Amino acid sequence: MRRFNLAFVLQLILLISCKTNTANANPDKLILEFDSNNLQAGRKIWINNCKGCHAYGTAGAPVPMDRDDWKTRVLKDRSALYNHAINGFFGPDDTMMPERGGNPDLSDTQVKLAVDYMLELANFYIKKQNK
């Protein structure tokens, strides 16, 4: 019986769980900077804590550079998005947002800054794709 290489199996699982589209093929060039100090702080938090899932669609995480992922989310009450990010959330299709993005050291304020950044990024790409 053949033995599978554990690293290969884990990479395969990760590949299967990730969405693939042109928007998230190379997200680094799509992670914009904005002038606001709060959005700059949120971007830094987002890159260090949220990018791993939300830039690549890992395990169904909505990608802010993908209009279809965010066109309904940007219409939601911001407090609901904050609540999901702070307290965790089980979404449709077996998706799951862990509390504080899996980093218990993040304060509520830091999580909210990251959410604000992600919303601004999503709104930018929604407007861009609607032109």
C-alpha cells in the first residue's frame, strides 16, 4: 500500500477549499491603500490577520476584490458585520468566520478597523466593476 505524503495531502485540501478566480490570483497588487488614518490602520490589521483567508477565498471567505462576494454584504448594517467578525459566524454553505479572525489578541476596535478597511476595499471594487 502506498503512503501519502502528509504535506501533499494538506496542500491538496487547501487547494480544494480555496476559490480560484482572476481577482484573487495575485491579491497583493489589489490590496489598496486609502488616505484615512483609520483605513491605513485597518489595512495593516487586515493584512496581518485577515488576508490569509479573505484575499484568497480560503474556506469560502468572501474576497473584498470580488464584486459578487460583497455586493450584498456592503448593504448590511455595519454592526452586524462587526458582530460576525468579533464573535464569529457560521454562514451559508458551511462557511465559518472564527472569532476575531482566529486572533484572540485583537481588540474590538482593531477588528472593527479591519472590517472598515475590507468594506472600503469591497466598495472600491464594486464601483470599479460597475463602470
